[in-house]
Amino acid sequence: MRQRIVAGNWKMHKNAEETEDLLNELIDKIPTDLDQRVIVAPTFVNLSAAADHLEFTPIEVAAQNMHQAEGGAFTGEISAGMLESVGVRIVILGHSERRAYFHETDALLAAKVDTALKHEMEVIFCFGEELKDRHAGQHFNVVENQLKDGLFHLEASAWKNIILAYEPVWAIGTGETASPEQAQEMHEFIRDIIRKNYGNTVAEDVSILYGGSVKPENAAEIFSKPDVDGGLIGGAALKSDDFTKIVLAI
Ligand code: 13P
């Protein structure tokens, strides 16, 4: 069954105290009887505390990244097993900021996905074209290649742990959102190529989130599109009122 999901990617924001404050506000404001899943992704150093804090609430916690190796001499990195050990069962992989600033390639991301799935974690897999790709009319190709190279080596059964997040790079943190029609057009395309590769059940069951300048003002219209199953929220996830409104807009 396809799930409706709103996830907040906190990026490199919120120290320990601010994390606790924001979590407390979200626990107060977000109703506990929702059908949609609500996920927050604080920074690594605050994940353990966040997972403890959220343990008896419906809000789930995700990591923003992880290393593909099980362990070893990788200074500064975090493994899937370490995330599991503090109660984190979801990881965001392939964010455009990881691809652009930390040179994460499709091949590396495919390896990270495999490691996360081996640990039975859920993966929120991000992808999306840059503005130059869209201007060149290459956006569908770019997205198809990112999916093919990052995910299409998986068996159909692995897809139950995959959540897709289409984030056009030109819409991230820019205040410029893809129009609901542009989002729907791409999400429908994504679902179609999954259908071609994996069949109807996988295509219909996978949740495809939209990310890029989602705000309380535009969330409901974007979420109303048939192939948009929720959102991955950056800036607006840092304010409890805004994030709560977006959660309730779905
Ligand atoms: P903004 O909502 O700030 O545009 O960020 C989107 C994003 O990158 C979520 O991962």
C-alpha cells in the first residue's frame, strides 16, 4: 500500500538544545492519530537523543546520510550498524547537496542503498535535475539515469523499503517551487519507468515525495496531485508551526 509521508530534512541546523526544543514543539503540535507518516532527520550528533525523545510518539527519525561500509578506517563517517544501534531505521541517501558538495556518485549511492537494505533500513532516495538539465530538455533523462544507476539493480522485493524523493535542484532552498503540474508530470514519469522495470505492484506501492521549497502556502496544492505522495521539507521543517501545517496539508 502506498504511504503518504512528510519528512523534514534538518540539514546542518539545530544544536542539541534546539533539537530538543523543536522536537518538543512537534510532539505538542502534531496530532497523534494521523494516517500519514511523519519523519524528521536531525544531524548525526543529535540522532541518538532524538530517537530516545521520539520513542513513544508517532514521529519517526531518519539519518541524513551514512557510509556504505560496515565499519573500518573511515575517519568521520557513520555506519548503518551505528545508526541502528541508536534506534534509527530510516536513512536519506543521494541528497543533491551530498551529490554536489561531497561528490557522491550514482555508483556510490547504489552501494549505500545496498548496505542500508542489508540492515533492513528504509531508504529515502533523493534525485532530481539541475536547472541546466531542464533548460536543455534533459530533465527526464537525468532523472531516469539517476534512478537506473542508483536503484534499478535492486530486486522487486527490495522496493518495499524504498521511498523516492524527487527534488529538482533548482527548487531547493531557492524559494522557487516546481509547479504542482511540473511535479505531477515528473512523478508520473517516475512511476511509469518503475512500472516498466518492475511491474504495476511495485510502481503503485512506492511513495514518491516532492522536495524543493515546499511551504505551508503551497503544500496542499502540490500534495493534491495523484502521483505526489508527500514531501521532503528543508527550510520549512525547521519551524514547528510551518512543518505542522505541511503535515496537515496532506
Ligand atoms: P527546501 O525545502 O529548503 O527547499 O529544501 C528541500 C530539501 O532539500 C529537502 O531535502
